[in-house]
Amino acid sequence: MNLENHLQHPVFKCVQEIADTKGQKAFAIGGFVRDIILERPSKDIDIVTEGSGLELAELTAKALGIKKVSYFKNFGTAMFKHGDTEVEFVGARKESYQRDSRNPIVENGTIQDDQERRDFTINALAITLNKEGFGEVVDPFDGLKDISNKVLRTPLDPDITYSDDPLRMLRAVRFASQLGFRIEEESLEAITRNAHRVSIISMERVSVELNKIILSEKPSFGFKLLDKTGLLEQIFPLMLKLKGAEVKNGIGHKDNFYHTLQVLDNVAEHSNDLWLRWAAILHDIAKPQTKRFDPNHGWTFHGHEDKGARMVPKIFKALKLPLDHKMKYVQKLVLLHLRPIALTKEVITDSAVRRLLFEAGDDVDDLMTLCRADITSKNERKVKRYLSNYELVKQRLVELEEKDRVRNFQPPVSGEMIMEIFDIPPGRQIGTLKETIKEAILEGDIPNDLEAAKALLMKEAAKLGLKAKRDLNNL
């Protein structure tokens, strides 16, 4: 196979001229080649040369008029950007590993050595960049055939490949999930045998791969592979506690592990937001801890949303996920995920809808996406009823937001205004008055405007024995 027509980027012509002049071989390799064949977009070009990758990068950048080149001399790599394309250079190398580390001992090598050290045959494909053979695919391990058959295989013995660098096991699951490939049976068994080796990988690296699995088109595919191979038990054992459906007095409950995966897939159909998908993963995470059996009501999980929300920071910290607004967003959705569902089981009051809008704020649309995804019952009549009421809640959210503007609202009368009107210092009375006004607006007793809030303020202040010292209109 010759892929010359795919090598139109100006970097390839430069590399060809420089490599030929210096008498060294150069190749495009890895994901760039794989994605050409799979007809997937790619913004990264990896170039390997039998010689100095640093020097080839420097000369190529100079020829292209690129001033900024990043050199990583410890790894023998260099990188620069050309437009929106990232180009990385490395010298061909062979590697050997020690058991307690995934950092290899590196020596100079040939293109064959370099291809042998690659994780999968589909990533070991190379394209010749020298004038002689330009565009020819170098495929010593039948990577083209594996792409055609949608199979993930390691170039060498999978036990050695995975034990040497355990991150490759997570990459196998990630590629399978992203590309819809199956992991070859021998390779799958090797992952299962070596799953414990993942413990030598930093959690930061684990989370990068886990997030890529979560962002795949059908993330449950990847999670089922993580579970089957024993990797999930190593990296996120808490999630496995959701597995299993207990039966007592003939009454059972759903398997919350598979329910969670269904919710995750449902969310994935409507959103590419990583943190909304994390909210789907964690929405029922506290069910094992809150599970109780009541002879009169069957299985209950009371308070799992509150306990789950309190568990989120600890989970994010353990998985080295960001502890900023993204974590708080996930925490909020876990805490509120039952609220819209609860509204579908009862008469939908304006007060309840206002409170939902107020507490969810700008995340209310994502919350509704999560709650819609959470409707997974096998009882079709139940699902139909929930979905019908769910649409009513959505409609009321829109109507009340337009009418009352309570999303992220602050009471029209602030604490500072109250202090000035009544000439009082900060204290409990101010909080009481603000809360009274807020509750009155949420309950629909008064509209969300200044005049109505002012009238209620004066009435409630009088009950507390407060007298106005200034007119609110003069503030």
C-alpha cells in the first residue's frame, strides 16, 4: 500500500530532503498512519528516524521558518507546531524494562526495533518518507490486516508488552472503546494476568486513559472490558461495589453497576461533556452504603444522593481529578439528581420547580439531561409515565424561568441595604429577613421584584421591632 497522496503536509517534503541529504531513513509512524487508514482526523504527526531525532527536528523547523522548537533531550524527542498540527520527532530506538518501573532503558535502534516496541500492531505502522519508497507502508506485524478485522494485537508477546509497560493495558481498553475494536483473546488473557501491574502507574496517567474511555461513543463498552480484565478493581474498586442484585423475601433490586453504565451511555448520546458523564458514573455511587430492606417497602436507598455528593471530593482526590469547579459541578448534579425524578411522581407545584431552578442554577439543563438518562426501568408503562411527567417538568422549568427569573437569583433586597435602612450592624436579623424574602419568592407568595420585596421587608422588620431610618428609594 502506498499513501503518498495523504502526505501533503509541507513537513514531509522538508523531512524527505533533509533525511536524504544526511543519508538517514525517516518515517511517519503510529497514530497518524493508523488514522489515515481509519479515515479519522488527526492533528498529530509522529516522525521517527534512524539517527538523531533532535537534529532532524531542528533542521526541519529551520527549513519551515519555525522559531520555537521544544527539545526533550532526556527522551531524545523534539516537537514543534506548524499551524494547528503538532509534529514530534524521535530517533528510532529499542527498549528494555525493569520490573518495578515503566520507564525503559533506551538504546539507539532501527525502524524494526522501534516498531517492535510499539503497543499494538495498528500503532506500529510506518510510512517511508525518503524519496526512494516515499509513501510506502512498512507493516511487519500485519497491522493493516488487524485494522481491517478490527482487532487489537500486540507486536510481541502480550505478557511482555503489558508487564513492561502496564499503561498499555489501559490503552488497549481505550482504543477498543474508541474504535469499536475487539482485543484479541491471547492479549485479553494477558491483560487479566497482568492487571495487578497497573499499580506502578501514576494515578494521573490512569485518569488520562480513563477519561478517554469515558469520552468514547459508548463508554460502557470500555467499562465492561475494565471489569472483565480486573483493571477496574485495581483503579476504581469503589465502582465495583455497585455490582450485584440482592433478593430478599422474593423482592430484588436492579444491578446498580449495569444501571450506571446504561445511564452513562444515555448521557453520552446527548452530551460530550466529560464532567456530565462523570456525574452519570457517580450519581448512584452511595447506593451500596445506603441500601436497606424494609418488609413493607422493599429495598430502599434513602439519602444516597446526599451521601454520594459528600463522597465526590474524596473520589476525585483519589483519582487525581481536578478539585476545582468541575468537581463542585459533579457534586451538585449528584446531590440534585433525584429532584426532577421526584417531581414526576407527584403534582408538579410551582414552588418545587422554582426551588429546583434556584438550586441548580445554570446547570439545570445538564441536570435534566442526567435525570432523563436515569429513567431505565424495564417496566415500559412506568417509563412512559415518568417520561410524560418529565416533559411536564421541563415545560414548567421554561415557563417559570421566563416568568420569575429565579435561576441563580439573589433576593432584590441585599443585606447591605437592610443595614442602611434600619441602621443596624451585621447580625442574625439580617439573615432572617433575607431568608424570608427569598422563601416568599420561591413559594410564589410575592413576585421577584424590588417593590414586592420592599413591602414584605417592612412588614417582617416591624415584627422584629425594627424601624426604618432611611427610605429604600433613596439608597
